[in-house]
Amino acid sequence: MHAEVWADDAGPGTDLQTFRKGKLALFDEWNSLAVYVSMDNTVVIEDIKKMCWSPGQSSGVAHGTAHLHRSALGQNKNAAGLCPGWKPLLLIIPLRLGINHINPVYIDAFKECFKMPQSLGALGGKPNNAYYFIGFLGNELIYLDPHTTQSFVDSEENGTVDDESFHCQQAPHRMKIMNLDPSVALGFFCKEECDFDNWCSLVQKEILKQQSLRMFELVQKHPPHWPPFIPPSKPEVTTTGAELIESTDKLFELEEEFEILSV
């Protein structure tokens, strides 16, 4: 996940909600990710499972049937190595861990998130500086600067890839946790349903039960006072190429008329 998904002058929460509402991930034809961005510091298990098992997937298998099929056959998986019917989950949790500075009460729980096997790290930084945090050492966070760009890498004729630019050219940076801006976003990846179930268990054990002031909530059912949860779907694009050309021609005509009037 690219940490430059938000602008330097904005916190990750606002832009990640834009990412969710804009359904940007739905237009990536090469992936089958289900992207869930939590709201109000709350992760809803029911909504996530509804989205990851929602109809219309490539397997065309409903939740109950797919679950029974997987239970009966045990190791049965598709060509991509995934259990039929479950869409791999990208779980993003935007958080506010204080007002002007991070509240020390959240530090232990924040560090626990990096230990989870599903962790993708965290997005955050300081005012006007966006960073991608990948771990911690003591009371220091280890991060990469997403603004360091690399040249495009294409596969060679024999199928090999020059992966030199895929690796850090210098050691990752460090930052004291207390210097972190309180607006952050945690990222997790659950390839299969069992990964998500394991993540839920770890959150209950290591974060929720151990903390008097919780970083976020994990609930089973959709809150009744929230709007109904509707799994995102790719909107149909009805504009044809001919319509686009026609509209562009009209735009050019208006520009020419404006130039003539200006003269």
C-alpha cells in the first residue's frame, strides 16, 4: 500500500475515506481485493464478512455454500491459492490517538499492532510530512519515506525482473513515538477468512482486553443507529467513446468562440 495515498497537509483519515467512498480499488481490474475502511474507530465483523463473501465474485459462490464446500474439502483452493468465495481483505483503520500529541496510553496497543502477522504497518507522520511506518524498536518507530521515487521496472524478455530498486538503498529512518502526529491509519491484510478470524482474536486478546482506553472498537453486529451497510460495487460506465469525442469537440468549439469574443 502506497503511503502517499494522502496529501502531506491532510491526515490519512480524510483521504482514506475518500478512497473508500470513491471506490478507487474497484477499478483495478488486476486485483480482487475487498477494501474496508473503518468508521468512527469501529470495525464491524458482520460488515466485513458480508463484503468479502458478497455475491458477484469470480467464483460465483454464495457465503453458505462456499463455507460448506471449504469445510468439506479442507485444503481445496483456487488457482490463486485462495479459498473459493473469499475476497482477500485490505483492512484500514484511521485513528486519532490524541488531540495535539499522541496520548501515551495508546502506545503499547499501537506497538502491538505491528506484531500481528496480518500487519501492513501504519500511515502517519508529522505536520507536512507523510511516512510509512513498518515497525518499532523500543520507543522508536521505523519508517520509510514514500516520497523517494524509483524508475519504472518492466520484466525482461526471459521473464526476469531487475529488482534492485525494490530494495532500500539506505537504512530506514527512525522517529520517537511521542513525536508522531496523533492522526494515523493502521493497515492489515487478511488473505483468507481464517486470517481475519485470527486477527479478531488477537485484537480481543492483545488490545481490547489489555487497554482501559481503547484505540478502536471491534464489534460483531452492525450498529443499529448507522446507515445500512451496502458492499461497494463498481458503477457502470455508460459513456461511449463516441460520446467522449463529441463532448470534446464541443469543448473545443466553445474555446474557439471564447477566443474570438476575447479578440
